[in-house]
Amino acid sequence: MERDAPAPAVEPAAGAESIGDAYLVDRDEGVFRCHRCATSLGVLAGNPKLAMASRERPTHSLHPSYPEVSKFVDTDVVFREFCCPGCGVRLATETGYPGEAPFHELRLD
């Protein structure tokens, strides 16, 4: 496979629900899955970001024309990217404080 070619999308299992273009909800197995390659991202009651590869970087590294965040907040803020550990596709992003736990934005039980 070429390095820049996107990973092949998988057909969702019968009964799997899609959440946007990032997650599949596999209720039969009780797990979140990557929408692209179906890699398990942990149990439905958990935070799927904890199973992903992640990168945290200063917000000023995003683009030179973006305003400096320190003009708007007192504490440094970072940009985080979360990628599938199976195929590497980026599934989520967020901003937060350095070192804090990823935001748990998706809860299914």
C-alpha cells in the first residue's frame, strides 16, 4: 500500500451503529471501533481516546496566523490529536491543559 493512500474502509458488522465518520458502536462485543479499520477502542462505558495513539502540542504550532492563546486565557492550552492505533486515521481532536486526562465526550452504556 502506498504511504499516502487512505486505509481501506471496512463494512460495519450487522447491527453496528456509526457515529459520524469516526466511530462504530459494536453492541454485540460492547466496544467502540474505528470506523476505518474496525480496531477496538475499548468498552462502551469507557473513554475511547484512552485506547488511541495521541499527540499533544502547543496551540501556537497549529498555524502561524492563529492568535496567541495567552491573550485569551491565563493558563497554557495544548492541542491534542487522537488516532486509531490500527490504521492511524485521526478520529478526534481537542484543546485542553497540558497533562490533563482526555475529555470524555462520548458515553454509551
